[in-house]
Amino acid sequence: MAGQGASLQNYNNELVKCIEDLREKREEINRQILKEEEEKAKIQRDLSILTDRLSKINEALARKINARNEYDRTIQDTEDAYMKIL
């Protein structure tokens, strides 16, 4: 009977150790999850900032391209008029 008690105690100890190991693994995964969630939040903030900057740059480019096209038309019209004078 003492042998069964010792064997049962060994199984109990092993089970407790397995549960502790599982908890440690869970905590490690939980730390990784928290770290990656922080990284995700930072990337989302950065993405929002970069998206806003990209939008502003695209708007500025569109205005500058329109201005350049106007200059091209003005130059062409002026050259055409000048050629008529000559």
C-alpha cells in the first residue's frame, strides 16, 4: 500500500510540475503577445502619420504639376506669338 502511495505522490508531483511548465509557457506567450500588440499599435500610429503625409505630398504635387502645365502652356503661347511677329 505504501508503494501505491509513493507512486501516487510521484504522479501528483509530475502533474504539478507539468502544470507549472504549462503556466510558464503561457506566460511567455502572453509576454510575446503584449509585446507584439504594442508593436502593432506603434506601426498603426506610424502608418496613420505616413498616410497623412503621403496625402499632403500628393496634393502638393498635383498643385505643382498643374502650375508647371500652366507655365508650359504660357511658354508655348508666348513662343507661338513671338514666331508670328517674326
